Amino acid sequence: MKLKKRVFLCVVLSIVFLFVGSLAQPAGISRQLADTSINLLFHTNNVTLSGAADFYLNGERFKSAEISYKQAGTDSYWDLLLKTPREFRTDRATGYIIIANDDSVYVMERYRPGTYADGSVLPCDTLVRHSTRSDVLVAMARVLADQLELLLPSGTFTVTDSPSGSQIISIKLSEGSVPALLHPFLNIVADFALRRFMGIEYDSQDTATRAYYADNAETITQRILRTTSSFEVGNTDVSVTLDAQGRFVNAEGTVVFLLSTDDQAGIPLEIYFDLTASDYGSTSVDLFNPLYYDVIPAGSGPVKTEEVEPALSERLTGRAKEVLAAGGYDPSEFLQPEVSTEDGLYYVIFPGYGDFDVISTVFNEQGTFLQLADGREQWYMSNPHEPSASELFPEAVNLLKSFLQEAFPELAEKCASFRPALEYTYEGASWVYCTAQDTNGADLPYSFYLRLSDSLKVINFDCLTY
């Protein structure tokens, strides 16, 4: 499962909590904030959390998240919706629902709709499970909260008391005013969180490993987690609300971390977030019931799909045939396709007569063509090698141009050239993996495979994952 990539949010929010809790303020506010954060993470067994966050790297948003989390003894419920921006379409939605009932856990991931996976975990009745490492970290946070009282500049905190007994604590830090003592502590927190939630051992990641992920990371999130060697705190503006009992109620604002890699320092990771805690002592989590969620065990049978209106189905089928014709196919040879939809995407699948004899196309809600996969081709069964020519022959270039013009005109306008990257051969046939470049020679964010012999056609096109 892809959960490890997605608990980045949990890692960051844990760091944010302990960061805010470790800040100092005279008259006991420092210790109060530290203890409040620690109690919420490690000592609260009944609470509901809800919130949202936007993540920016170098000023560009790369992830948004909405969370709902419930803890009720050793039962918990976590619903996380992640949205990733894509250049040529609306945000791609991923995420999951995790339900834990004592030592049993059930996972429903959005990229596998209609199914669930189950397993077992160590029972946990708090947001973060206790361990020897976490106890040491908590002790360090409390000591740091006391020490920082002497180091933070005046005006860092503004405290507003309400008649009901609640407090609103505003925290403002500028990059140059952050005490140096805070940075190594936060790196220790990050190391703890990444070990616990991601299985990443920073001590075992050498320069070569970080360099590999800098060039080959699948996502920006993976690149951050795998290439960052250390980080510091930058400009921060956060408001924290505590109730009359000193419990956390809300935190909102902006936290900026400055990431350092082997090649660059001070890369800004900005987090805009709003998180609320409620229902202390009254939160409940129901036992997992697959009928309630209308899911079946993963791999146990066909997944239900939403029905597509006949008029839309006919329009998408016609569009798919137009695109395939531009890619070198003869649509008259196709059987009647199956049209389905999941998570805002529409699938037009032309069935065949063998296990892999199927052609699938994918569209978004606006009817924009996003992906083509010809399951009859066997290029993946061969060993790739360097292309025999540095450029594609004219017929192949003309096919790609006409295909893109029909399939995705917006991309076709940006494309200035094509370059073969890998070539495949298998049982007398050959294929080539191609990239496309803009007028400046930069690679465009999509990929495709061409069948070169014994017939010329586009057998795989993908801008869905970009």
C-alpha cells in the first residue's frame, strides 16, 4: 500500500505541534503550551480532530489535505483527503480511510475504490503511541520550553484572555529571531517522526542515496522526505486557542521550515493550516462494517463502478475512437466498450479476446483525454536499450504530432520536438519510449510509447500521473 508516502501530513503536523509546544513565554505560558501539545499527542484517549492544510515548496503548492480523526480508547478513525495539483487538469484526489478497532485495522484507499485491506497493529489509545524514544523527546521538549524563555525576543507572544476562561495565544517569529537551540531539537523531532511513521533512517541515507532521489523521486513529497538533510524554522505566524481547562481547541496560521539538501540551503516549505479539536470525552468510533462503506476485500471480486449516463457514455466513446484513430488504430475493429467512472475520472475500455487484449482510455470530468494503454502490446516483456537513432524517423514524428493535435491540442501547441529515450525489442517487434520538448528544449510533463514495427501506432500515452 502507498500509506507510507501519505503519512507525510501526520509527520509534519506532529512536528508543528511539538514546535509550537516547545516555544517559550514568561509567566508559564511556555510550559503550558508544551504540556498542552504533549498531552494531546501522547495522553489523550478520546478526542476528535478536523482540519485542513496547504503545502508549498518554493512558493508553489504541491499538496493540500483535509483530515478528520477520531480517537476513542483503542478505536480510531482517520479520513484523509489529499489533493495534488496537475498542470493540465484539476487537482488529483487521493487519500484513505483507516479504522482501527483495538488491534485490527482496516484500510480503504481512494486509489483502490470499492475495496478494503485488513491487518493487525499494536493497540494504541492515544494519537501517538508511547515508546522509549518518544519519552526522551517529550522530556527534551519540556526542558527546551523552559530554556527558550531567555532566548526569544519580546513580542513573540500575545496572550488574550476571554471571560469564559479560554486563551488565545498568538505566536510570531521571524527567520532571524529563531534561537539556534530550536533547530537541532526540531531535527531530532523530524528524525523520530520519520522513523516512526515512514521507516526512514536518516543515518543510513548517504549522499549518493539523496542524490538518487533528487533525480528520481516520484513526487515532490518523496523528494522532500528523501533529500532533506536538515531543516530550520523560518517566518512563523500561528494562533493557538486553549479552553478553560488548558486543552487544545484550535491552531491556525503559517509555519515555514527552511530545508537543506546536499546542494542547496534555505528552501522554503510553507504550511498553511487550520486544526480544531473537539468532543473531548464524548468521541465514539463504530466497529468497521464493510456493508456500511459498500466495500469488499481487495482482490476478492469485481469492484462496483458508478453508472455513466448513456448520452455521456456515447460522447466519450466517440471521443475515444477519434483519439485512437489519430494514434494509428482502426476503430471499426473494436468491440463495444465498457464505460465507467471513479473519483471524477471516466474510463472507456475496449475489451478483446485474451487476458491482455484490451485497450483503455481515460478522461477527466471535462472530457479531456488523459491516458491510453494498449494491453495487447508486450514491450514491457523485453529488456530496454539505447535507441538505435537519436531522432525519430519522419513518419513517427508525423504520427505523434497528429495524435497530440487530436488527443490534447493544448499540449500539441507547446510541443516543439520529440526524442527517443529507450527502445524495446521482443519477438521481432520493436517499440520506443519517447519524450517531448518545448521550444526551450525542456521536457514536457507527459510520456508515450510508440510501436515501430511491424506497424506504427501509439500504444501508451500518459499525462494522468503528471
